[in-house]
Amino acid sequence: MRYKLSILVMIGLVFWLAVGNGADGATETFSETINKRVAELIRQLGSDDWQVREKATEELIEIGPLAIGEMQRARNNPDAEIRERAQKIIPLIQWKEAFIRRLDRFISQLRTGKFEDTVLFQDVMMFLSRDESVFILLDLLKDSSQSLAIKQQIVAVLSNNSAVSFKPVTNNLLELIQKEKDEQIRVGLLRILAKAGKDERSVAMALQLLKEGTPNMKSIAINILVDMGASSAVPEIMKAIKDADANVKNTAIYAFSRLKTEETTRELVRFMKEEPTGWLRAQAVAILANYNDAKLIPEFLAVLKSDKDFDVLRNTLYALQRFKGDKTIPPALLDFMKTASPQVQPNILSTFQALGDRSVVPELIKMLEKEMDYNGFHAMLGTLQSFAGNHKFTPQIVPDSLKNDIIAKAKDWWEKNK
């Protein structure tokens, strides 16, 4: 990671303000170093090489307020290029100077634990969560005197940061997770740990929390293991599918959609059939549906015969829609439709349409003859019309007196087009 000079300046400033132990000798040496660097960069502003000029401009802006005096004098430099660039750089440095004043006020508030300026708190937190400044925030988290609210805010900002590599701070994160008592902070630290990438120590930490943590912590641990691609965690996640907490179970079955193996697939099929909670069975069906695996068709058809939960049946029918051309599904759906509740029938008819297998038309016409429910009749008729293409058997609203005529037209169409 490249340590930008401005960030180092900011880190020095923050620690000086927060700790208050800067030595005069060190400050003088630092100033001399900065002044020499600024003078060199100003000379580079007049370089014949465009890239050199651009890099010098960027670094002067990064140095910020410590370069302002020399930059003011550079406006009178004999070199026109240097004068022009100085004019553009100075306003940016002045903005940075104003920001550092706000940072000074923020540190004062941080030390007292009082934040009258909420916007300032958010702004500075977001700034400090970039680049090497992450180390500052982690040190604040280690400080036992910091308030819980401040620590929670720091963790929230860091866990939402996607622009920083947290890999260099893996050890810090593991140490903080071990020592931290507040669950909200531990959860946030776990999320940050996942951003650091797969590491055996991180996997071991998440597995420990999966075994011993609260239900919320277990769910987060599972997600972290999945994010890290920890296939070694599959056995423990398979145990979590039998957890007493429904949310842990739900997280575990979704983990299988990303850590898919033959073993996890078999476990999902078992769960789909045996789990007592309907919405969880429905979730398992939805995950298995996304596998698009024709070998699962018999399992889905078995669910239609045994399950009574509407969400489970709806998801199962949706899963079957993906297997056009399979000859076992249409007759099984026809059998299912004979005993299915009116609530499920529209989903069955939608599945017929999605499959596009016209072999079911004769049976649908027989069912249409026997259908007494007005809405059921129209739903079934709509399915038949989808098979007939643009051919319309009927106006949109069918009076009872026309039903027999419509059925006769449907039969006639089938005889001509089967």
C-alpha cells in the first residue's frame, strides 16, 4: 500500500491532537522535511514532462496546508506554468485547511465523548475510513475509555467501506473480535474481516462464532464464511441447518446456494421435505429451483404430492417451469390439479403455459366441461387460448349461456390442430 504524504500528515495531526505528546524536535525535523519536499515539487510544476507536472500537482494538494505559504509565493514565479498551476492548487489547499480545522474540533469532541455536530461526525468518520487512516479508527476501537456509541459508529463506517483493503489489519480485527463484548460491534468487525479476504485465522474465528455465538452471530458467521469462500466450513454449516433458530436455518440453506456440493444438495432436498416450518421449506425449494438440475424433477413432483403449504407449492411449480420438454411433468401436474385447492390452480395453469406442452389440452378441455367456478373457468380457458395462439374462443367475458358453445369451439380447434 502506498503511503500518501497527506495521509501521513493527517495521521500525525490526529495523534498529536488525540494524545497531545508531540516533541518539539520531531516537529522541527518534520517541518524541514516538508519544506524541502514542497520546494522540489514546485520546481517540478515547471517540468517539460506533463506526467511529472501532474504528479507534483497531486502531491502538493495532498500535502495541503503545510504547503500553502510556498504556494502563495509560487504565484509570482517567473515560470508561467508554475504560476498557473499554483493558482489552481491554492483553493484546493484552502479547502483542506478548513477541513483540518473541522478535524481539530472533531478530535476535541471525540476526547469528551460529545458530538454536537452530527454532520461533522459523519464527514470526518468517512474521511478517516479511507486509506491508511483505517489504523487510526482501529486504535480508537482498542481504547477502553471510548464510549460504546462512538465505537459502534466507527465500526458501521468501516463495514460499509468497499474502497479499502483491510488485509493489512487482519491481526487487529481478530484481536478486537476476541476482546469485544458488544455484539453489534462484533458483528460489524466480522463484516470488516470478510473484506480482508480469506485467511485461515479468519475462517477459524468465524467457525468458532458459528458454534458458540448467539443466533444473530451465527447467521453473520455463516455469511462471512460464504463470502470468504470457505468450503471447509460446509460440515458446520450443515449442522446449522438443524439449529433451533429459524433465521440461522435460513442463512444456512442460502449458504448452500454458493457453497454447492452433492452433499449440500442432498441436505437441501431432505430439508425441503422434512422441515416443519413452511416458509423455510419454500426457501429451500427456491434455492433448489435455481440449480436448474433435471435430476431434481422427481423430488419436486414428490413435494406436490405431499406438501400442503401454498408458498411451498407455488415455488415448486415455478421450479418445474424451467424444465421444458420433460415428459413426466405435464401428466403429474394434471393429476395434481384434480386435487389441488382453487388457490393453487392458477399457478398450475401458469406452469402448463410455461412448459408449452400441448399434450395436456384434451384433459384441460374435459376439466373445462366440469368446471363450475366462474373464475376457474376463465383461468382454464386462458390457458387453452395460450396454446391456440391468436385464435380466440370467446370474448373476454363469457356469459353462462355461451359456455357450452366455447367448449365446443375449443374441442373443434383441438381436433383441427392436434
